[in-house]
Amino acid sequence: MSKPKKVLKLGLPKGSLQESTLELFRKAGIRVFSSDRSYFPYCDDEEIEIMLLRSQEMAKYVEDGLFDAGITGQDWILETGASVKQVCELIYAKSGFKPVRWVLAVPESSKIRSIGDLEGKTVATELVHCVKKYFSQKRVKADIEYSWGATEAKAGILVDAIVELTETGRSLKANQLRILEDVLSSTTRFIANRKSWQNPWKRQKMENIAILLQGALAAEGMVGLKMNLKEADLDKIMRILPSLKRPTISPLTISGWMALEVVVDEKIVKKMIPELKRAGAQGIIEYPLNKLIA
């Protein structure tokens, strides 16, 4: 009889984070194929079994051992109080590569100007436990109620204020809401079941995934540049390159010439290439990066 296949059970977020998570895994070299209706996508790594579910539920299922590992927000780890191993931080969200914010907001027309004005008032949010703790720390007694959805629409009509998740703040402005203050900042986390983390094979598998995911994030917004140049032009070329970047330099078979390769921020490369050309660089090649492992 063949030995049972070693498998890591991995939970990935269903919903707003799904698309960006699957794209991150693709850049990390782990391809996950999912249809709109399927909760069990196919992964090209046979040692990984994946299920999609809401981020809000992930930490508890990982804590209970139904998954060996998962991806969810720090906000939902705090909200559920789940005891999990946080393998690494992955700073990405639905529309960008920065932390998301839970903010306290009221209608623009509201007379409420500070959290103190919410004494005895009603606040709706999905993040009830964290918001209750926050108000307690601020010594403000308010009725914190769970919102099942459409939270932004309730402010000023069904409740006095809301605590809602935002990345850019544009949706709040579109709904004529004014932010009073930030309640919590959160980033995405790769988490593990504590018992699974003690299993040598599973731990190494999770560490490998973490390295690849972090490498994919590190490469975001970066590109590689290759070029040929005369040795006499090296000083001019180096003055153009970012001071913190150390290029790889190797001699060419043609006497007096060398090849240079460097990783730079994609935002500045469009200005840099013409300058490099004028400084004597030839055969300049720009190429995308999937992973950047420090």
C-alpha cells in the first residue's frame, strides 16, 4: 500500500480579498483555479488542499484545527479572540498594498463632533467586540450593535454612528459620511493552527509558502533593468541609479564593456531609462518581477 499523501489544509478568503489573494498566490508560483460557484478551488500543488470561506470565520476554524493554515485580517483575529500562530504579515488588501482602517463615522450633517458626543448613543458595526473595547478605553458608554450589512446606509437614520472598514475613504465620502477617528488599523496575516505548526512537515510547508508570498509582495511595483555599458561610463550610470540599490556588474567578452543588472521602483524607471541612454547605456531591458526574496 502507498503511504497517505501529505496535505496541508489551507483556508483562503472568499469575497473582497479573494481576487487579490489568488493573484498573490499566482505571483508566488502557486496557481489556484476557482470558479464563481466553487468553494473548493484546484491548486497545482498537490500537497495543498484549499477551501474558500469568509475572512470573518477563518481564525476560529484555524484555531479549531479544521484548517492547518489560513489567510485573514488581523482585525478578525482580534474580533474572534482566536488563539493562532501568526506566521507572517502580508500587507495587501482589495484595492492596494497598505493597511485597511476601521473608522468611526457620522453623517456630514451630524452635530456629533467627537467620540465623547456618542455617550448614550447607538453605533452599528460588524466589529462589535473590538469596538466595545475601544469605547471602553475611551470611557464612553454607547450601545454597540451588530450590523448585518449596508452599514453605511444606517448612519443618521437607524443609528447615530457607524464603525466601518475603509481602504481609501471614497465610499464614506460618497455616502456623505464624516470620519471622526480611526478605531483600528489592520493588515492581512498568514496564520497557522498551533498544533499543525508543531508538525515538522506542515511547518516547513507553511514557512515555504510564507517565503514565496512575502517575495511576491516585495516584488510588487518593482522591475528589473539590464543594460550594457562602457567601463568609462560606469560612474555616470551609477549616479543615475537609486543610491540604495546595489547593481550586479559583470564583464562582457568585448574589452572595456560590462553588463549591469539592478532592481528599481517601477514608478521611477520611466524617467531613469532616457537618462541611462544619454549616459551611455545600451541594450536596456526592463522586465517584470514575480518574486523578490531578500
